[in-house]
Amino acid sequence: AQDYRYSFDVSAPTTLLFESQTSSYDLRWELSGASGVMRSGSFTDLGVAAQLGNAGHYVLRVYSQSNAASDFAFRLLDLHAATAQALPGALNLALTPEKRSQIYAFDAAAGDIL
């Protein structure tokens, strides 16, 4: 059976974005912490955010619903580590299948028009 577990630790609360780079209805993932499964999804989901409210140990499990072996790829992006972008400003970029999401941070106030 295909069942992979990836362990990691975070030293402070953060928000992660799970980004599948394999489209498969058979593959699933789940993120667990000290309190159990916190978030789960399919490899067909576009991008799923998970808030890690506490520092600690986490496990990301990837598994096949049908127990079939298949290749897969994903990225975990730390939204708190987003690239700062000054406003006003312009970005010219091209998204590729290997990097479908780009994350940016900026300061804005209520009523600002972006």
C-alpha cells in the first residue's frame, strides 16, 4: 500500500499552503498535530491552507485510497515567509506547472485600492 509520512517541526504558529503538483483522484493527504488530524484533502484540490496554531511536531501523510502505487509531488509553502512587495508596484511573472503558486505580503489599510 502507498502510505508516506513526512515529519517536521515548527517553532512558532504559522500557516502552510498545501499545493499538489499531481492531479489524482486516488491520492489523499492529511496533516496531523498533537490534537490529531487538523486538515486533509485530495491531490485534485487547488491549494489548501492549514493554520498551525502552536509550535510543535507535525506529520503530513500521503496515501492512496485504492492502495495503488503512483508517483506524486507537492509543495508546502509557509505563508508567513511570503516575499514582501512594496505598493504601488507591478509584478511581471509567469507561473509554471512546477510552481503554480507565488505568495506575496504587503501592507495595506482599510479602504486602500489595490
